[in-house]
Amino acid sequence: MMDQLNAESPLKGVQRMKVFGEHEDKVIQQLENCVRAEDGAEGVLCADGHFGYSQPVGGVVAYREHVSPAGVGYDIGCGNKAV
């Protein structure tokens, strides 16, 4: 599990990711998959993040033309700050 701030992914083609706290490998992999979708994309995973539907809940991915806050989540309580 990654527990470093400013963690650089060891996978080729994956751009910068910031990971706060410790997470299961599948959560880190899910964020890496999202960041791989576009060159130059960056991702952040907050300390309370967990596995989600399309990207980790508690994560945000920034692409060239938009920011995807889908990781705010569908849980009860998640998303209160996004509205």
C-alpha cells in the first residue's frame, strides 16, 4: 500500500498523483486507471478515500479541459461539500 504524499506512480504513462494516507492497492490502481485516461492528467486521493464505481471515492482527477469530481461519491454524506 502507498502511504506517501506526492507519490509518483511506478507505472509508465501515469502522470503525477498525490495520495494522502494509506489505501488498499485496488484503490490506488483505480486512481491510476483514471489518470491514465489522458496525458497530463493528475489525481489526488484524500486520506479517507476508498474504492468507488468509476474512480476512488475521496479522489479527484484533473484533465486538460475539466476536473472530474465523480470520486466525491454516492455514499450517504459524501458529496455534501460538492453541492
